[in-house]
Amino acid sequence: MLPKDYECEGQISLFDTERSEPVFPVNIKGICDDAYCPKCNRAFEDTETDIERCPKCGCKVDWTPWHYHND
């Protein structure tokens, strides 16, 4: 929140502020700790480890839980 005596020297555009996109942890299933997209349930291939987004739905994913179980 801005202080009461704050003065802006111009207009603030919506593009000036950064909106954070939600990041969801990957789901871990199976005996081999396979990673799945939390939104569309797509299985990630071995070559897709640590990608930022699901190739199918574009959901932003976090690989921290998967690394905790597999490193």
C-alpha cells in the first residue's frame, strides 16, 4: 500500500506492474516417481525434466518436490 502523501509524476500503466503467474508443484505418481502435470495430468517424459511449462496445457510447474524424492 502506498503512503498517503505519495505523488505520482505520471500515469502508471498496467504493463508497468509485474503480475505473478501461479506455479504448481508437479504430481509424483508410481513406483518410479514419475512426474505429472498438476492441471492436465500429462506424464512428463525423461527428457522433459525441469521444463518450465507443461507442453500440453502450458501450466507453469515447479520441480522441487520431484527433486526432493529423486536427488
